Amino acid sequence: MLPAYLPNPVAALCGGGLPVDLGRNYSDGKRLLGDGKTWRGLAFGILAGILIGLVQIWSAGQFGWAYLPQQTLLTVTLLSVGALLGDMVKSFFKRRFGKDRGANWPVADQFDLVAGAFVLLLIFDPQWLFATVTLPVLIVILIMTPVLHRAMNILGYMVKVKEVPW
Ligand code: CTP
Ligand code: MG
């Protein structure tokens, strides 16, 4: 899951500048995505996810970590791109529900990246998804994700990278 988990904190660290929606509004008069989704965050986030995935692939071969899932360039790309696509789809709906940028939206804020990554895997590499994410693996992911999410956001708030601790 590392290639899916890393893009969000990296986007928070490197984000800023031109927003993905270019500042445009949707037909409801509210922002399409908001200032929290930027091209720079998207690019650096995706790059970081793919890079950590390549490190995983390299180290699995190097140290013979056969018990780790066999990642490929395709799977790490889908995990990374999917994580931030899921994040943007969430922000789209967050704006439609009238929630401001950075507002707390329980469940959606925590699982957007998992949903996005799994949807892309389901479309482009379903064999890998079903072979890798078995029921016990899924349960671990569902427990681990909100815990890591909360921990990272508190850390991000403490080092003043994030404006809110969620
Ligand atoms: N970020 C970014 N580009 C992205 C995703 C995130 O620049 N594609 C940066 C933004 O600075 C953002 C921060 O990372 O404020 C934290 O991300 P997130 O919590 O997902 O955004 P929010 O500001 O909470 O916005 P939203 O309410 O739309 O989720
Ligand atoms: Mg947020």
C-alpha cells in the first residue's frame, strides 16, 4: 500500500500553486475541486508513489522478500495515481455537499485513496488485485488506513504542513 499511502503526504509537503480546477466553479457556484488540489501536489505525489514502488520492486529482488506482493510498474502506478484520483473525486463531492476546503469529512477523507487505488486496479489489473488483496489483507488495510491517516495528519499539523489536524 506504500505507493498509495505516500502521494498524500508528499502532495501536502510539495503542493501549492495552480489549482487542478484552475479556480473554476461548478454549476452550483462552488469550486469544482478547490485550492486544496494543485497540479504540483498531484505531480510530486504521483511521482513519489511510483518511486517508492520502484524501490519496493528493487528491494524485493535484492533481498529476496518473496512474502511481499509482487509489485510491477503497472501496479505501483495504479496505486499511486488511483490514490490521488480518489482524493480529487472526494474533493469534488465534498464541494457539492458545501464543505469548504479542509473541512472534516469522516470516512471519505480516510478511504478515498484506498477506493481510488482499488478502482484503478480493478479496471487495469484485476488479476493482481484479487490475488494480492485477499480478505485478511483487506481487513488489515481497512484497520491500518484510518490509523495511519490520523497519525500522519497530526504530524503534518504539528510541523505546520497542514492547517488542520485531520
Ligand atoms: N494537496 C495538493 N494537491 C493535491 C492534493 C493535496 O496540493 N492533489 C495539498 C494541498 O495543499 C492540501 C494538502 O495537500 O491542502 C492536504 O491535502 P487534503 O487534506 O487532501 O486537502 P484539503 O486541503 O483538506 O482539501 P479537501 O477539503 O478538498 O480535501
Ligand atoms: Mg483534508
